[in-house]
Amino acid sequence: MPNDTKIFLDYTQEQLDQAYDQLVWAPHRDAIQAEIRKDCEAVRKALPPRTERYGKSEVQLLDIFAPKGASKVPALVYLHGGAWLRGSRLDTVRQ
């Protein structure tokens, strides 16, 4: 029997879980992410990044992609999605 108890505003737990589960909204997510990973591997091979640590944790790493000898150039900062649940710095570069 489904639990229809409202726990936040007018939402049940099941409705909240679905609202924040990206797979509900993008059923082909895994195939899309596989393509993104392929693109990322190609970019990393062509332009290897410099990886810097910004914290003590093993996941607190930042990749810097810059042409050799670049100095005083504009920067683009990209924070990947993933709802803090999946994905990593290794699969967020797009060509």
C-alpha cells in the first residue's frame, strides 16, 4: 500500500524522490553520460589538464585546462551537475 503522507508542502516522499531523481526526467541518462565520458577522454588526451588539490579529501581536486605557456588569459569555471550524487571532474569536459 503506497504511503500518501505529505512530508513537505503537498508532496509525499515518493513524489519528492521522483522530483530529484534525474533518471525519471532523462531515461536515457546512462547512454548520454557514456557519450560524454568518451568526449572527455578525447579532450583529456589532446589537452591534458593540470590537477590541483583544493581540500584534504581525495575528491577535492580541480582540473585546469590551459594552453602551454598561457598567462593572464580569461578563465571559465565549470561546475558539473550530478546532484552531488554522481559524475565527477573526469566526465564533465565537453568538446
